[in-house]
Amino acid sequence: MKILLTGATGAIGKAVTASLVRHGHEVTGLVRNAAKGASLTAQGAQFAAGDVLDREQVAAIVGELRPDAIVHEATALASNVPLTRFDELFALTNRLRTEGTDNLLAAARQAAVPKMVIQSYCGWPFAKFGDPVAPETHPFDAALPWRQRDTSYALQYSEAAVMEAPLEGVALRYGGFYGPGTSLCANGSMIRDLRRRRSWKRRSRAWRCAMAASMDPGRRSAPTAR
């Protein structure tokens, strides 16, 4: 398969790239900074320089590449996220999940791309009812603290956009990440949150979900990555 991957140089994107290449797929990473493309070519992938938030650039890249699937893993998360400034620090990531998703979907329609995979999130955005293990259809919380509402809205927006689009859409509901390359590693700043018994998802399981979703035909549900 020919796959366009945003966020290819991030903590999850690097692992997704390596795994897809290892399985024989042709991967092109969309990077804002062309200097970062060297890390992708070293993995056996290609890169295209462009900004997910620039609709014309995205349309041109997708139109030229015409991938079999788009995997949207782009974020702009800070290495330490004080919860008192939650939506402020997620502001650019929220734009990537709303405007960026819209740009990719518009380009996908023009280029007849049959599949798109996005990242979402489970846990704190979910409505507080039901069993301890939430199903894939569990709704989002409509009464979150105001500092988290923009970020929750961005997740809900991106899920609805990709699931309602005229292609095969998959939304991966990740949990919190830990492991190399994240803010929760040996020298990470979020160890104190772990000590408060928050739930974190190992990065290696997250990239396996993204890789499997990009290659699994016929799936339109929103798998919850646990």
C-alpha cells in the first residue's frame, strides 16, 4: 500500500513508519520542516514538505501522491503539559485535529483516496457513566471543565468528520502515552501524574493500532486502544 503519514517524525509516527516499511508498504511522511525528512529516508520512507494546515499544499501533495490511505498522527504537544493551561497548550494540536483533518479529507476527496485513519483519545473526555471498560461507542462528556472543552471538541470534531466522510474512516482512541520519546519516560515531566494513578498507554501498542488500522480493509468503527 501507498500511505501518506502526517506526524511521521513524532513519537508514534516514527514507530508507525518503521513498522509499515518493514511490512513492505510505501510510506511518505508529511513534514513541515524538510530537514526532518532525513530521518524518514534513513528508515526507508520518503517525505514531502508541507503544512497540514495549508489546504493548497495538502491538496497538491495528496493529488500528486494519490495514496491508498492517509494516516493522520500530527500533533504539537509540549514536553510538559500543566493541566491548569490544558487547552492553551493543546491549541495548535486542536487546529491540527480540526482544520488539518478537514484539509486532508478535502484532498482525499479530490484524489479519490479510499481510506483515512486519525488519532482520537479515550479516558478523561468520556462521559462518566457505565462500566469501567468503555465500548467503542461510548459518548464524550458534555460537562467537562472549561479548560478542557476546546480539546474535547477537537477530538469529537475529527472523529465525526472522518467517520461521516465518503471513504473508509477509522478513529483510533488512544490512551495516555508512556515510553521512549514521550513526556512520561525515564526523565519525563509527567511522572507525578502517574503517581496519582492516571492511566497511560504504552507507545508501542499505539503504533501497532495505527499500523493495523491503515491496512485493515472494511473497518469504519472507532477502536479504543487500551
